[in-house]
Amino acid sequence: MKKEADQNNHYIEDLEEWQENQYNPGYYLGGKIPGNLLYSGRPKMIGALLIGIGVMTLIPFALGIIDSFRNDAPRMPIEFVLLFVRILGFGGFSILLIVNGIKKIIGKKNST
């Protein structure tokens, strides 16, 4: 109970600090994080939401890739470039969402 009270006090102090310096240009550029981002609530719900969006993005992406390889029509070189961009862009975005959702649920902090 005392730990929760201390965390609430830190949240209030950080919120007051942000209110005092919100219009101070460059105040948060030195690695300081505003309290509303540092103490974001419900990380498991946000993680589940990120995983859900990542899976919903990954399913049509995977079906599109499978469908493009099943087609036996001759291809132009630009089609291979576009397929590569689609794999890196949309696939990477989906995997990034899923990995960050898992990190949110597990509770690991970013190193940056």
C-alpha cells in the first residue's frame, strides 16, 4: 500500500512539473519523460490492442503474399521490387506491433 502511495506522489509531482514546464521549449529534450507517458495506465490492455492490430494487419498481408506466389503469370522486374517493399514495409510493421505488444504485456521497459 505504501509503494502505491509513493508512486501516486511521484505521479502528482511529475504532473505538476510538466504543468510548470509544458511551454518551456527544450525542457524535455534532455531525456526527461512527461509523467503521463511515464506512468501510462493499463499496459496489458494496450499490449493486447497492439497484438490484435498486428495480427489483423499480418493476416491479409500473408494471404496477399501467398496469392502473389500462386499466380503463374510472367512478372516484370518492378513487381518483384514492389513485392519486396510490401514484405519489408507491411510485414515489418505487423511484426513490430506484435513484438511491442508482447513487451507491454510482459512489462519490459524500452532501453531508449
